[in-house]
Amino acid sequence: MSGSGKAVVLAVGKHSLVEREIKLADKSQNVLMIEKELTPFQKKLEVLANIIGTYAKLICTASLILFGIVWLIHVLLGPHKLID
């Protein structure tokens, strides 16, 4: 099947007929259900965000452990006495 056609847009957004029907319908009833499906680009961004988040957690954990070790060495081997 093939063909062509023309259309005239009369209303968009909150002025469309579907939006008016939703406003008139009962609030507890979902008149229009839109499935939230991620686009391929959004899926790739989600994977990238997970990778960056994982590396950020690893770097923060490693730096915290390293800071603790350096602080402990400084306290134990430093010139200051903990107990007089």
C-alpha cells in the first residue's frame, strides 16, 4: 500500500482534543496511558552513566582508603606523641 496525503494541524499540546478528554475524564481513571520506552540514545547514555558512576565510586573508595593509610602513618610515625 502506498500513497500520499496532506494534513492541517489545528491544535497541539494542551489544546488538542485528547488533552481535553483527559481533563474531562474522572481523575482516578487513566484515559491515556503512554508507555515510557527509552530511545537507543537514552539507553547508551544510561550505560555510559553507569560506567562513569562505577569508576567514580572506585576512585572515591580508593582515595579514602589511601588517605586513611597516610593519616595513620603520619600519626604513628610523626614527631608528636599521642600520650604524654
